[in-house]
Amino acid sequence: MNLTSDRKFYVIDFSAGNLITHHFDYALAYCKFLAGKGYEYELFTPKYLNSTELDYQFRINKILFSRNYRLLADKFTMWSIYYMLLKFLGIFGKMIEFVFGRLIIHFYIHLSYNKIIKSVQGNTIEVIFPSADFMAILLLKKMLSKKAKISRFYLRLNAIDKNLTDLGIKIDGLEILENLMKKYPNIILGCETKNLINNLITRSRIFQKAIWIPLPSNTKPTKQTSTSIYGFLGGAKKRKGFEEIPFWVRKITNMDNNSHFLIQQSPFSWPGYLETIAVLKSFRNTELLASVLSHKEFFFQLERCSFIVAPYDPDSYQLVGSSLFYYAADLLIPTITYAGVGFSYDITEFDCGLVIKNLDENLNLGEINKSKLQAGLVNYNIFRNKQNMSFLNVPSID
């Protein structure tokens, strides 16, 4: 596509270190969005990202250094031993982590900054952080202090817990961001959910500037299936309601005799996990998927689904969105979830899925008008892109 202007964007994500979290796909979503609007971009990810299957589609600069979302445990033995040693040393371990951890973090920021700035040529750059964590905020602070050739910074927050805070080294990214926003008007803040914005405003009035920014939409054609396939996809977690899945299977099966269930397993275990797996294996209409799916395999399984079920714990997911919900929306697949999660507002506002209070509530599957829900998803996807065009000051070329 021909470029529509001389604006160039750097998409930077320190958390996109592996393919089992949503961060890399969030970064790709912004790359696709910018490319679709005719803008030039470059994508920067951690050095250790294993994205071989996508390298031929996107120019990925694997140059960042981060301690967040590095790799699965069996891939970084050195760090496992380090944290075991810190725990063994008790209070002395905490002191070591405070000093050594801070040195490592700032060394990583120094290396990442130098590599990014070296690539800046010609026109002034605009930077997007699709999933801003405290590493992104520290880099932002360094870029501002060094007066780098960057005109605007777009930070998108999708969580404010451990992503923005490191208690071990006493870094509060949200406090740093608050102070930077008071000083620099070229920081544009977006939040994934309405609930997150409201939460931030209780902390500081400066966060009233935040814009509601769902993930950009990359709508794709859907495949119609005769069988009702309900997907419990994404890496399984206890707080994602994995142990409730057998109850959902029984409940839906009683209302839909043609139902079939795709259930992704977890690379990790917890008390009760294996027992739940054993129950799921006993059902005739369940299909257990691998705990880690390739990018291609994940979206293949998603496209098979008629509905996505996300029985996430409302307390854990009160402020945050869901990558699975966004990807399903792109495919016009409705999502069923609980009231109180961050993305239930989106579903209710656009009438593009089903929200229930608890598992005892009647799902009324027989009364669902899927065409109506898909029409709601079309409107929601349009809204997602309009919000992002406003966020990035990108005019529509449609």
C-alpha cells in the first residue's frame, strides 16, 4: 500500500517476549492497523521472541531487553536459580534484588534505548506502546529526558498490577507515568477498559485525559458451521474459571444436544487442575487442545468456534479486557462471560454477546439471535477502529 503521509510509527512492546501471552498479537494488531491506513511502522520486541512463523510477514526488530514475560520456566534456568537463591537468603536476598535488580533494569533500558535511537533516521518518530508496562514507562522517561527525536508517545494500559510495579526493586511505573504526564503534553494515554479509566481517575485527576481504547479490529470472514462449537481457548488459568468448565459443559449440553467443546489446557498446574482435566476427558463432546498452541494453530481453532466462553473471575478481571474477546470479535464470534469483568461493559454496550451474573443463571441459548449478536460485533469493531483513529490522530481513508 502506498504511504499516506510522512508520519512513521515505532511499535514497542517489552512484554511481547513469547507467544503464550497476548502481548505480541496486540503489537501485531497495531502494525496491521497502521499498515491498513497507509502508514510506515517498525515493530520492536524482546530479543528472545520466537516468532519464526511470522517473521516473513512482519519486519520484527528483536532488540529489547526485559525481565517481564521472558520465556517458559524451563527456558531460563539461570533466572530460576537466581530467584531461588534470593528466597533462600531471605532479607539479604531482598537487599541483593533491590540493588542488582535496579542495575539490571536500567542496563536493559540503556541497551534498548541505544538500539532504538540508532534506527531513527530522517523524519521524527511517533512511538506506540500497545501494552505499556514499567519497562515501557522507564524507556519513555529516558526518551523524554534525552530529548529524542520523537514527537508523540501513545501509551495503552491494559493492566496496572505487576505489569506496572516491581515491589522487589521499588519501582512504581504508574507514579512515574503520572509525574511525566503532568510535565509533558505529548504523552497520550489510552486504557483498554472503561473500568480501568475509572480506577485511575480515583488515583489522580491527570488520568481524566485517558481515552477508552479497545484493541484495533482486523475483521475477517467467518466460517459457518452446523455444529455449535463452544471454545474455552487461551492458556488455562485458575482465575480464568478453568475448574468451572465441567459445569458449563453440562449446562450447555443440556440445552444444546449438538454442542461440542474446544478446551485449551495449561502449561502450568495448580491444585485441582488435573482433577478437572480428568472430568473433562470423561465427556463425549469435549476436545482437549494442547497447552501451548502456535500462532497459526490458535487462530485455526478459534475459527472453528460458534461461541467463545470466558468464565473469568470478576474480581481478577474487573479492570482488564480479554485478548480472546477481541480476536473472537474480529471473526464475529459472540462471547459468553460474567458480569463484572472489564470487557462485559463492551458486550452489553454493543449487544454483541451474552453476559450472566453467575453460573446458576439461565443462559437461554435457544433464544439467542446470533445474527443480531454478529451485527452488534460489526458495530463494535467499527467503534474499536474509530477510537484508535482518534487516539493516534489518524484520519479515515475509507
